Amino acid sequence: MAYNLLKGKRGIITGALDENSIAWKVAEKAHEEGATFVLTNAPIAMRMGEIKVLAEKTGSEIIPADATNVDDLTNLFTKSQEVLGGKIDFVLHSIGMSVNIRKKIPYTESNYDYFMKGIDVSAMSLHKMLSVARKLDAINEWGSVVALTYMAAQRTYPFYTDMADIKAMLESIARSFGYHYGVEKKVRINTVSQSPTKTTAGSGIKGFGDFFDFANAIAPLGNADAESCANYCVTLFSDLTKMVTMQNLFHDGGYSSTGISMDVMERLGVEEQS
Ligand code: NAI
């Protein structure tokens, strides 16, 4: 059911690689809620071509941009305003990539060139986007920027390796830039800390399947899926959450507040005491 929450709003959605991508679901929901937006991804991801299906379905234009490249981002924000006919109201940062994870390099042996690449793609790209948008004055007052993150920024998950540190940086950028952009233009910046989700980026992590099941058994509501994450992002883009900024918001079915569940205790063979 749609509520027209984003009627008349203009956005930029990054990171829709295929129909499993969280960004793909956000685009579908934002479209249902009345928004118009531009889709963007790294030029290399475009070659797979699936994004065109989403563009057709949502009546969107695609503007390629490598999120590490300031010129690409300047073009993205400039052209998006032309295409959409005005300033931007919402931005989704849904970009993550670690070469150390891809190459299965243990955290303690991280390759620093790969580490730097991961920082640039997955965290600094948010700073670059915001800096470009601010310089161009491309985001409307009360506009909303959401970046997706994971709880490894607060607690250690050994298999998440350098992405844990990178997500901590991403969340910090959201707070730091959120202060400045908030004071100057009332632009809101938040991170959504999402449950493990079966996507290309998620499934690339070693042991992801087992961990997905473990998180699902801990969370009282079970893991939050990509579609419910998209619904949450839509509320954050809407005017109903106008005073929410500089927050890291857990969207995880209660996982982050649960120490252990009876389900997991039983699997470990521990009997309930009363
Ligand atoms: P995905 O693989 O579908 O999306 C990642 C996107 O980043 C892809 O579209 C990819 O093309 C894009 N990207 C990579 N390098 C880029 C660059 N240089 N410039 C522009 N775009 C680039 O996977 P998913 O899971 O939808 O990831 C989206 C976000 O959600 C990421 O930030 C990820 O860390 C985060 N997240 C994912 C979770 C999961 O379990 N899947 C859990 C919590 C957060």
C-alpha cells in the first residue's frame, strides 16, 4: 500500500546492481510513493545492464558515476537537477566494496592499498557526495541523505574485516557532515544499520549464510529484509522524520539489543531455567 509519502520529491539513488540490491528495492518503493529520481552506479556496474530494467520500471534516467571521482559526482548532481527539474530532496548512499574481503585476506594481514580503496569507495564517497552537493547547493532545505551501514562498526564480527573500520568511518562522516549541513541548510544525514541481507555485497562475505541464520535466530523479529529496509529509508526521506539527523539507526528486527535468544540457547543444548 502506498501513502504518497514522497510525492513531488526528487532524489538520487546509488547502488542498484541487480534486483537483490537494497537500493533496487528503495527505488521501487520511492517510485510507489510518488518520487522521481535518477539512478546511478559505477560505470563498470552498468555493463551488466540490469539497472536499465529498473530505470524503465520507475521512469528514471541513469547517470553513471564512480562515487570516488569528484568530477563524476559533480556531473551527477548537476545533471540530476536538470533532468528532475530542480534541487534534490533525497539521496541514498548504498555503496560498499572491500578488496580485502573479496580476496579473502584476514583482517590482521590487510593489504593497505586495498584498505585505502575500500575506504575511498565505501566511506569517503559519502563525504565527496555531500561536499559536491553542498558546493553546488544541490540539496533542498530539509533534504534527507541516508547511507547504509552494518553493526560491525560497533561490535566485532571477525569476517567483516576492514569493512568494520570503514563503516565506523562512514557513520562518523554522517554525524560530522550532518552537523555542518544541518546548521547551514537543514539537510539531514543518517545511517541505517541493516540486518544481514542476501545481496551481491552481502553474500561475498565469508560464512555469510551461517551468519545470516545466526542473526535471524537472535533477532526477536527475525532479520529485516531488503524490502522492509526500503520502507524504512522511504520514511527517512519523507517529511514525517524531519527532525531526525546525525543518527545511526538500527534496522535489524531487534538484533542489536538482544544478548541471546532462547532459540539460540536451545540450539546450544542449554535448558530453560525458570
Ligand atoms: P550490492 O552489491 O547490491 O550493492 C553495492 C553497490 O555498490 C553495487 O551496486 C556496486 O556497483 C556499488 N559500487 C561499488 N563500487 C562503486 C563505486 N566506485 N562507485 C559507485 N558505486 C559503486 O549490495 P547491497 O547489500 O545492496 O549493498 C548496499 C549497501 O548496504 C552497502 O553499503 C552495504 O555495505 C550495505 N549493507 C549491506 C548488508 C548486507 O548484508 N547485504 C548489511 C548492512 C549494510
